[in-house]
Amino acid sequence: MTTPAPTPTDTGTPSPTPTGTGQVQALQTGLAAEHAVIWGYGLVGAHAGDALLAQVRDDDDAHRTLRDDTIGLVGRYGGDPVSTEPEYALPFPVTDRASALRLAIHLEEGAAAAWRYAVAATDDVEVRRTALTALSDAAVRATRWRLALPTSPATVAFPGG
Amino acid sequence: MVAVARRSVLIGGSLGVGLLVAGCTSGGPSSPAPTSPAAPDPLLAELADERSLIAAYDATMARYPAVRARLRSVRDDHAAHAAALVTALGAAASSSPGEATSSAGSSAGSSAGSSAGGATPSAAPSGSPVPATVAAAVAVLRAAERSAASARGTVALTAPPDRARLLAGISASEASHVAVLP
């Protein structure tokens, strides 16, 4: 697990809630997952087909917004935001619509796992709220991709494992 | 076989460590249950709500067989939620009347789902009657899911780590249910 050293250079913004713990580690876990998901959605978009391009674009946009917001939060809590990897290995070959949608499900399940971990990794209420929203949004998107594939059941009892 | 995504592996590693940390710092899945007549365990309210949801699904499926297949898996999710809450409550769960199932996970959920059908859940309070149209009945379930997701999420914000993780997962599951209700 990556634990970058906190940056001693103060940008002038005080830590939002100095009493909480674990904020940076929680956020970095979510951020690392968002980097991977955004990389993966490029591949999803290339194979999902025209009919689903709007859904791919919406989800990709949502993850990019969350990534940017999370980078900002890591900085506010004194961390050095983790960077994206140049490349990520795939869990299976992505060659057509079905495999592209299965990848989208896989990506959202990965995001859900990371943010669910983040909920428990900090006691900071605001960071927990961010993680909880990200977890719920990932669960909803995974369900929509399962409906689009389609595959059943479309929901799971515990998103993120 | 292509290797699993490197980042996924890293995430998995983090999760494992996180679970260990949670287990070490807060004593595992069963949090200390107050034996003194103090305030009731806050998870009891969440468990009661899950059982109400299960009863509402059972009643709707009994009344409208056309949507039964669609609602079945959602109902099974709630059975898994209830079973996990019973496990987390430990001894405190027995202070409320309830199902005998104490094992967590989807197996408990699916077994409960396959056996119950329209049977009467022992603990669920008899809720309001099922609406007169299937659309209205599903709308009631949809609203109940939104409310449940919000309630579980709110409790998760200040709960100990292991409970926060459980409640966050339940809350996210319930948010996703809204997307499958026809």
C-alpha cells in the first residue's frame, strides 16, 4: 500500500478537521482506484458500441470529477496525491461489447471495494461521507452495467465485497 | 491468463490490511453489546428496518406475481443484510424477536429467500397494506429503499470501523436497488 510522505510545504490551508485520523490513506486508496477506473473506461468506450456511448461518457465524467475532487482533498489533508499508472493489466481480454461491459462492471466493483475500505479507514465524518457517496455511486453504476449486459442478479448485497 | 490489474492487486492488499486493522482495533465483527439497561444497540433499529423491508417485499410479491422474479433477488439482498446485522449485533440481537438465522452472507439470504415465499416473517411488523396497483406498490418499495440507504449511510458516518464498513455496504446495496425496481 502506498503511503506517501506528507508534504511539509504548507499551502496556507489548515487541515479541515485536525481531530480525525486516517484521512489521507483512505482518500489515497480511493484515488488510486479512480485512476485505474478512468484508464479502463477508455477501453470500455472503444468496444461498448454506439448505443452505450452516452452511458460510458457519463460514467467516465463522473469518475474524472471524483478523481479531481479527491486529489484536492488529499492535498488539503497534507498528502501527496498518488499518480496514475502508465498502464494497467486487464483481468480478461476486451474485444467486443460483452467483454467491454464486463470490464465496466469489474471497474465499478473495484471502485466500490476501494471506497468501502476507505469508509472504515478513517473516522473523519466528511471523508467518510465522500467515500460513502463514491461507494454508492459505484454500486449504482455497476448495477446499470449489469442491466445493460444483461446479467442477473443485477445487484449484490454488499458492493465492494 | 492475463495478470490481474496491478492496481487491483494493490487495492486487494490494502483491503486485507484494512480488515486486519479493523479487527485489531475494534474487536472483530461482534462489538461489545451493553448488558446493562443502557441505550439499545443502534444496530437494532437497522435490523428492524431490514425486516420490515423483507416483509414489504414478501407482501408485494404475493400480491403481484408478475414482478416476483424481479423483486426476488432484491429481497434476498435484504435477507443477507439482516443476517449480517444479526451477526454484528451478537448477543444484543436476541433482545429482539427475530429469525433464527445467524450466519452472515448470501447463502443465508438465498436460503431464506427460497423457503419463505409469501410466508410470514416472524419478526416483521405488519406494515401498511400493499397498494392497489403494481406501479404504486413498486413506488412504495423504491421510496423505502431510498430511505433505508440514507438511514444506513447516516449511521455509518459515526460508527466504529467494522460497523461503518457493514452499514456502508448495505447502504450502497440499497441505493443500487432503486435502479432495478421496474
